[in-house]
Amino acid sequence: MPILPSTENSLLVRTSFADAEAWADALSVVRTENEDGFRAYVEVVDDNAWEDADWEQVRRAALATDEQAAVLFIVDSAALEPDYPVLVVDLGDLSHEPFRCVASELWGVDNNLNIANMDWEEFADMTESDGVFRGFA
């Protein structure tokens, strides 16, 4: 596996290259500010060397960097479905199981976990029966 960039921003790693249009749409949603001006601050990794990598491989590579955010985002094949449920991986506590977050709410996970304003469980416990976090509304 290639080396991931060292950054204070959350990595958003693409591991599925099956649908370029869905990837572009998902990325657009992630980068769009919400009505209050918040957005996810991500470092995009769009390198086909990561194709079909599992989340544990990506997490190991992220942890090997000199600097990393508290959370890692992975756009795998499941994340290219409607609402773009991106896989969210905790880099601070390896005992936490990943969950999914729709792209339009990724800003909240990114912003709050990276400044320790909220805890992992506050998001993970609010996932719906399908394991996807869709916001606090």
C-alpha cells in the first residue's frame, strides 16, 4: 500500500473506483458548506493504488503518518450508494467499530471529533438500524 499524506485534516480515502460520477457527487456533498457555514475539512486521497483496500489497511497506513486527525473517512463501494454513507474510522481509540455517516452530515463528525467537542459514542450511538448516522434532527 502507498503512503498516506501526513495532515492535520481528516483523510478522505477513495477505495472504490467503479463509479466516477458517484465519487464526484459524494465529494461535492462532502465539500459543501451547510446552512450555518460548516463543512468537513478533508485531505482527499484519490489514488487507485488504494482500490479495494479494506478499512483496517487504510487505518494502519493513516496511523503510520507523522500527523493525523482523530478520524478517517473512507469512500468504498457502499459509500457510493444514495446519500453517500461514508465509512468513519476512529484513529484515537482502536477499540471503536467504524460506522457510516451520510456525506451531508460528515462535517459534524469531522469538526466535533477533531476538536474533541464530542465523543465517538455520541455519533455511533445515534446511528440508525442500518449503521448510518444521518444527523441529530
